[in-house]
Amino acid sequence: MKGLTLIELMVALIIIAVALMALAQSRVTSDAIAFGASQSRNATALAQDLFEDLRNRPFDSLIPGTYSDQIGGVTRTWTIIPDGHPPDPDLLLINLTIQWPEPGRIRSANFTTHITRR
């Protein structure tokens, strides 16, 4: 028998179609992972920026409390509290939560640092 039969051709096309669908799905998944990694890097950079800003302020201007801001759809919420046991007036604990939207959900990351009187 010479050449391909119609059935052999259909089977080959089905195999190719399944392989292409799997390849397309892996591309969608890798794009989502790359987007999530980019957003996590952005959250870390925003946390570092806030911590640097707080460290550069005069210590006495850092009033204990909860604060929030929004930058490009990303929400930063931080709490300043005296730290230590008993609380040390020269040591502050900063707890920071950063939230950002991703398709289908809200992601968040938590960061903590200490600031001392110089």
C-alpha cells in the first residue's frame, strides 16, 4: 500500500492538535507564573521603599498607629508599634502588608522591620 489513508491522516492531525493545545496551555500557565513573580518583585520593592522612607524620618515623627496608602492599584498598610518587653520607647516594630489584584484573586505579602532611635 502506497501513501496515507484518510484514517491515518486524521489520527496524525488529532495527535498534532492535542500537542498544540497542551503547548498553548503551558504558555498560559507560564505567563501567569511570570506575572505573579513580577507582582511579587513589585511588592518587595514597595516594601523596601516604605521602610527606607520611614528610616529616613526623624524617629519622634513615627507615631504608633495604623496607616495606609495606595500606589498604582497596590495597597500598603502598615502598623507602627513600640517593641520590646516591656515596650522600649527607642525601638519600633513596623508590620507591613501589601495587597495587589491578580486575575481572580487578591494577593498579599507581609513584611516586618525594626527602627531604633539613633
